[in-house]
Amino acid sequence: MTNRELNHLRMVVTRKGVMNMTTYQPLWNTNTKISAAKTNVETIFAQILADAGIQEEDLKGTTASKENAWLAAAQLANHVCTGIRAYAEYSGNTNLYGMMHYTKSELERGEVQETLNKMNLIYNQAILIPIANLADFYITSLILTNFNNAIQAFTTAVPQHAILQALKKTSTTNITNNFKLLRKAGKTLNNLVHTLRFTQGSFVQTYDNACIIINLGKGQMSEEEHLMPGEHVALFTKKFLTDDTFTVRNHSEMAKIKVFLSDNTDVPATGGIEIPAKAELKLSIPTAFKMPFAHTLIVLNEATMDDAHVTVILAHGNSHSIAPAPSL
């Protein structure tokens, strides 16, 4: 299945999520033609997923709620980060001081998953400190509770309309034919929904925004990370599929790193592939990881004293990287 086709599926999920919102559903569900057209789109969509062996994650949240949740979480993140940085300087904890380097602007904008990683890092470091030690820095247990709740609210407000995984070989002929039917059925649904524009302009505008096909990205993407001792980061969440390839380069002078596939942002208890300092590996998904397919790449700095400098390149499909593959 091509990136263009996957992007089209994402658009279908997003559009369906808008129509199923409690605010908007009563505006169209009494119209039998719109209801029938929507059902037709979803039937074809389900068949494509079945043929491709793909699972769909439910859509959660809207753009407006995401922005509001982001701002609320960023304000608390900035306050806690500033307080922990002051505490670390006062107590002489240079590692913690270096970790708390995020600015207000870095927490209020940027790539969503990276921002969530920063917020979770700040929170996870804060809760390791006895709360009584933070009183002079205006961090209380209530503030940390509110901060954690804000992170969770931000996480669930982010539109989760990604395709999770492809576990079986695609039925190419069926999928090709059904995509033609899906595009035709989607056009019919769009035309019917647009008849509501005069009376329900806000709904139709939101619906049209959901019909914008979000591009998965270029054939190759990269991330550079600077990890403190023991720090880990989650990268490329829901941006890769089976048969894609990671090239991981450890530029560190001393630090060893370890990479995992995971279904969340935590470091798995087992598995992983170790990459020494000044080394690189080309890792196919999921074969190189010797584990079932997952949706996030975890990079861990295993060193206890040294920082790690890492570049990760994601190639859709086979990579032309000259890096060696791991010994399997």
C-alpha cells in the first residue's frame, strides 16, 4: 500500500470522527441519503483494512481542544521545569540541571510527540524529588498532580487518526479496486454534506478541514537527539510500517545506546539492540528487532556518566544506507 493510499485512509478516519462528534451528529443523521453515503464509505473502508490486515485507532479530540490542552500543559511544564532547574542548581545536581533546559517557546510549539516527550521527562524527574524539598521553588504536590493531568489531557486531545500496523500481505487487486470505489463514495458523501453549508456552515467547514489529506511525509525522515545519562526518547510514533528501515548512528564518544520497538513511550524491560559509541546499524522493521511490530522507536542512553548524541533516519521501504545490519 502506498503512502498516498495510507494518507487517504487517515483522511477517512478523521472525516468519520468529525461526523460522529456529539455536536455534529444530530445535524446530519436524520438525512437518510447522507447516512447511507456515510455507511457506504465506512463499509468500503473496512474492507480495505481487512484486505491489508490493518487496524484502525479511534479518533480522539479536535484541533481546538488540542491547542487549548497544549497551552494548559505548556504553562505548567514551564513552571515545573523552571522550578526543578533552580532546585538542581541549588543542590548541585548538574545532570538534572542539564536536563531541565527547555524554554517556554520550546514547550508551546513544535512537533506534538516531541513536546509530549519533553513534558513527560520534566514530570518524571520532578516526582523523583521529595516534595518537601521543592516547597521553596513553588512546586507543590497539587501542582504536580495538575501537571500530570494536563499532560494526559493533551495526549488524549491529539487527533489519533493514524494507521497502526500492517500484519498481513496486502490483497493488491482488491485494495486497488476498493480505493477507486472509496474515492467515488467519498465524493458522493462530500456533495451531500455540502448541501448543509447554508444552514450548518460551521459543521461543513470542520468537515472540509477533515477532508484535507495529511501527507505522511517524505520518503525519508530524520531526528537528532542529545540524551543525558539514563535518558530515553520516543521517536517516529505511528510514522513507520513493516518493511521500513531505521538507520541509527551513535555519534557519542563514550556512551552506548540501546534501541527498541514499543507500543508506548516507556523503555521495554527486555529486548532491544545495543549500538556502541561511534557506530551505526541499519535496522529493518520488525525483523531486526526480533519482536512483534510496534508503533514507536525508543532510544535509550545506557551510560551512567556520559551524554549520547544520536541520529536516527527513517526510510520508507528499503534503505540505501551503507550501515551494517545487526547480527541476527
